[in-house]
Amino acid sequence: TLSDARNQILQINLDKMSDDVSGQTVVDPKGYLTDLNSLKINSSAEIGDIKKARLLYKSVTSTNPKHAPGWIAAARLEEVAGRLTQARVLIEKGCEACPENEDVWLEAARLQSSENAKRVLARAVKHIPKSVKLWLFAADLETSDSANRTRVLRRALEFIPNSVKLWQALIELEENEDDAKVLLARATECVPHSVEMWLALARLETYDNAKIVLNKARKALPAESRIWIAACRLEEAQGNLNILNGIMKKACKVLSKANVIIDRNTWIKHATDAEDTGAPKTCAAILHATLKVGVEDIDRKRTWVDDAVSCEKSGHIAAARAIFSYTLATFPTEEWIWIKYVALERSQGDPTNVQNVLTEAVSNCPESEVLWLMAAKETWLVGNVPGARGIIQQAFQAGHSSERMWLAAAKLEWENEEFSRAGAVLSKARERASTAKVWMKSALLERELGNYDKEENLVIEALAIFPEFDKLWMMAGQCAERKNEIATARKRYLNGLEKCPHSTPMWMLAAHLEEKYSSVVKARSVLEMSRLKNPRNATLWLQAVRFEERNNEHDLALSLLSKGLQECPHSGELWAEQIFMVPKPEQSAKSKDALTNCDNDAHVILAIAKLFWRNRKSKLAKKWFERAVTVNPDFGDAWGTYYKFLTSRKKSKEALGELVNRCQKADPHHGDTWCKVSKRTENSRKAAKDLIEKVAKEIEFEV
């Protein structure tokens, strides 16, 4: 009943508070009633379970008193029930019944106070003097006096001199380095199988003595690889780098003779551990000696490069360098491996290392045009223009006379405002590598220099050779427009569209020409024809919609937009346009529809960011702007609009500067406004960091 349960609870608590001396109590009469109020009253079912368990354990200890786990379980039951005194009595009986069992003694010590536990353990070690656990427990009890703790451990070692744990515990207590050396020397005599003791002693010794210690360790433990690694680290610390590879090669031979098998992942772990402890040359020596382990010849390239990439991802750059170095020493003509190695060095931000790797790469792979171009670019980026010229000249001598090489040579001169040199390079390029792009770049150079007649002559000459290159036709039409020869421009665009009917930019230029100089009807006709020739082209649908909007045909624009979305349901550009064309109450719903159809489209994300900006929800706007530039870093309009937003919020120069730096790193090339600004003659050679503010100013958006 509940009454019986309460009586049982009261008895338990009285037992818990009673002292070891029979008949005495430590009950505080004033606080007793308060304590009772805070008691957790167990249910009668729980009390019944305790009684059943007690009877069961009593049966176990009675029938088999030498069974130590029974005594321990019985004592813990009483402890859980709150009868600590009864638990101590039971475990004491267990100690008497099982004096050779260390677990019983440990449990007895745990249940006692600190001082009583010491007495229990003193009795215990008399029965089991070689129990490491008992001695360590006894040492742990001496928390306030390190001298007593040391004395306990020294006494323990008299009985168990071959215990590594006891030696380690004793050595950790020593604060004096000389005393620690003495203890370690003795430990290596008593436990010569412990590699940790040998290595700890070697670390404390001088260079000469450390070599002696490691030689002794090697003889005592011929199958232990860590001793050889410690020898490498010792020599690296002394600057003897030329012998590290020899030590590790010898280590592999000795371990092999001792039939020690260490898998490649373990060797790589040893190498990365060495790097973590400040020994990069030891790391390299380990890898150079062991990379062949467990790898078939046919799999070496793939496996080793994967290992290098894995090390790079985990932050072990020295290990990745060592693997690439070894791999390329074995396969020096593999261009793709050199490119990955260059990418590693570039990610570390040291231009000197990048140039050194590329110099070695082009000497081993002189037939690789990509490596020559990379070497020239990296040299140019550090400001060494003559060096970059020299590299390109060497590439020409090595037989590389492709379009890319000639254009790289021209760009080097062009970017450094050596226009006469650039013109000479492009002139040679037209003779030796005559391609449409070479001719186009030649014409663009003349345009930048203001030589419009030369530009037009080059374009006309190029069109005779490359009539199907749409950019030449567009440049030809623009030349005529610049001279206000509208009929000529129209003719050139139409001729170009006959040759290149799928050129979207040329259709747009032709329509713009008609809209500006002729009539809206003709422009609309051109746009309709473009969509017939190029079905499912979202860009042309978008241009048609914007054309009608410019000419105040809002209903027609909406109709075209609806048709465009039916034909191109996953076009982010069209969905983004629709968000701002519908009435304000519908914009939120249209935004959800756009996300459903184009979840990760930068145009849609940018439109939603602008919508939040317009609704004065700056935090949400900033979040969506961030998402836009993250989803598609090449989308320049997102960067420009984000910059405009931060400017309107009067953000600090530091915040704007950070955004500009991120934009420069992303180096965007797409976006309507971005392309319009970047392709102007005065901006043709400007970097992204110089363009972002100009783009922001030209983006039209009313808050």
C-alpha cells in the first residue's frame, strides 16, 4: 500500500543518514522535515523491483561467494536505493570473499570517502601487489600532494617494474628535465618494448645522445616504424636534410626483412602527423619512400593524385606537395598532373612557387601549349612583362604557333599599352595563324586606337575569308552605324543573318537599328522573324517583351511574356521580368512561381532581392543578394545591383571594399548591363573592380 511505501522510504533515508558507528545518527532535526519535502517518493512498483533484485543478488552471493561481479552488483543496488552504509557492508564482505579480485577492491574504494578509500587500497595491494589499476587508483587519490603521489607510484614500480602505465604516470609528475631523463632511462631498461618511452627519452636528450638512444631503440624494437621516423625528425631539426630519404629507404628495407607490413594509408598518416608536428621534410621523405606500397603500376597516377588532393583538402599542403613532386618525377610528361600541381601552389598564394613549378613543367612538357600560356600569365601577373615576353618567345620556338598563343602575345602587349607591339604581333598572327578571332582582335585594336577606317577595312577583309563568323558581321554593321550609314548597316546585318541565322545578338542589333532609325513596325517584324528562326530562345522572347514595354504596349508585352513562358517554362530571365510586370499585389505569388520553376536561377534570385529592397526589407534583401552572387558569380548584374543596394544603405567603405574584392575574384562576364558597360571602348581593359561602380550607376531601379 501507499502507507507501506512511505514507511519504506523513511527507513531508507534514515539508513542513508546513519553513521558507521551503530546507535549514532547524523540526522539534523531542524532540516529533516524540509529534506523530506524534497524527497522523490518512489512508487510501490519500484520498491518491489528493488526487493526482488536484492533477493536475487543475495542468492547469487550466498550460492557462489567467490563470484566478484555478484558482490559488486549487490553493492551498487544498495547505492542506487540510497543505502550507502549497507552497500559498503556488502562490498566489504565481497573483499573478504574475493581478496584476489581487483574489481571488488576498486568498487570498495569508490564507495568510501577519500581517507577510507586509501585504507581500503592499502589492504588491497597487500593481496594483489601487481595490480596496476589499484596502484593508479591509489595515486589518483593523492590529489593535494604530488610528493605522496610520486611515492605511491615509485612503490608500485617496485612490485611492477614492467608496467608502462605506471612509468608514464610517474614521468608525467616530474617537472625537472634531468630527473625525467633519469626516469626515462630506467623505464627503457624495464620496459624496452615501449616505443613511447624511447621516443620521449630521445626528445629530451642532446643530438648525439638522441642518436644513441634511437639506435638502442631500433635494436630493441626492430619492427617499429616510428623510431625511424623519429630519426628523420631529429636529422631535420639539425638541418641534415640530404640524408632523410636515405634513412626512410633503409627503414623500408629493414621493416621488410622483419616481415612488417604497413599499409599505405598508415604511412600517409605518419607523414601528415610529421607535418602537423613541424617536420615537412620528414613528411616528404616518408611519402617518397612509401608511395609505391600497395599500388599497382597501372593505378599509380590516379591513386597518387587522389592522395595529393585528399591531403590538400585536409590542410596538409606539405604532404600534397611531396606527393605531386614524387608523382611528377615518375611521370614528368603528364600535363594534367602539372596543372593540378600549379593549382595547389596558386591556392597557397605564393607566386614564386607557382612560377617555379611552371618553369619545371614547361621544361618537362615543352609540347604543352597550356603550360606555356600559364607560365606566361603567372609571370605577367607578378609584373614581370619582359619575362612573360620571353616565355611566349620560347613557346614560339618550341613550335607553338596556334591562335591562342598569338592572341596571348597580343594581349600581353595590349594590356601594357604597347599598342604598336600588339599591332605587329596581330599582323604576324594574321599571316601565320589566320583565324576569325585573330582578325576580330585586330579590328578591335584599331577601334580602341580610334582608327575606325582601318577597323572597317580589316572587318570587310575578314568577312571575305570567314563569312560565317557572326561577330565580324556585327562589327561591320556597327562601323556603318557609327558613320551614320544606316542603309549600309541594315544591309550588313541582313547579309549576316542570312549567313548566321542563329546569332541572337545579331538579331537584337538588327531590331535595335530598325527601332532607332526606321519604325516600330519594322523592328517588331525583325523580332518576330528572329523567334521563327530560333524557337525556344528565351533571350529573344525577353527582347520582344522589353521592346513592347519601351513602346508603351503593356498588354502586348504581357501577352508575349505569357507565350514566352509557355515555350521556355524554365527561363529565369522571363520569370524575373514577369515579377516586376505584374501588379504589386501579385508580385509575391509570381516570385513563388518563379522559384518553383527556377529555384537556383540567379535572375530570379536577383529579382526577389530587388523586390525585398523595394519593400524596405533590407535584411532579407541582403540575404538574397548574397545568394544571387553565390549561385552564379559570373552574373555581373547581380554584383552591380548588390553594390547599388549597399551604397543606398550607406554602408561603410570597408563593406563596399569587401564586395568589390569579391567581385574582382569572381571576375564576372555576363549580364545585360555588365556587358553593355564592359564592352565600351573606354572600358575594354578595365578590371571587374573598376567596372562594378559604373555598372551600379547604370542599373535602373526605383525603390
